[in-house]
Amino acid sequence: MNFNDLKTKLDSIGVNEQTYCLGGDFGDEQYCLEKINHRWRYYYSERGQKMGERLFDNESDACEYMYSILENDPTVMF
């Protein structure tokens, strides 16, 4: 899975796109996934802090992890 696949899957299950960010401008109170020096970093952004940070060696594992988090969080659904 890549960023595009992840976005498609999140859209299909009704995840509000204001609740996450994929590799761009990160806001507050968002699940975030970004590429940093050949690795992918997942975290939850809250008040300028990076909570629950995890690093992945490949994009697919990072996307699968983020999907599993978001699909189980009812607060991100429309």
C-alpha cells in the first residue's frame, strides 16, 4: 500500500480527511504520516507535540499501520 492507496481506503470507510495528513502540511490534532530520509514516520499531532511516534522502513508497513489505527477510531468518521 502507498499514500494514494491509503487515501482511497480511508475515503471508502468514511474517514474525515481533516483528521489526518499524508506527507504535507500537518495541522493540530491530526494523525500524520510522512517520509523522512528513506523512512516513514507515523504520529499523532497534538498541540505541537508528536504523540505515539513510530518509524517504518517501508511505505507499505507505515500505511497499513495508519489504516489500522484510523479504521478503529470512531472519532475520525463522518
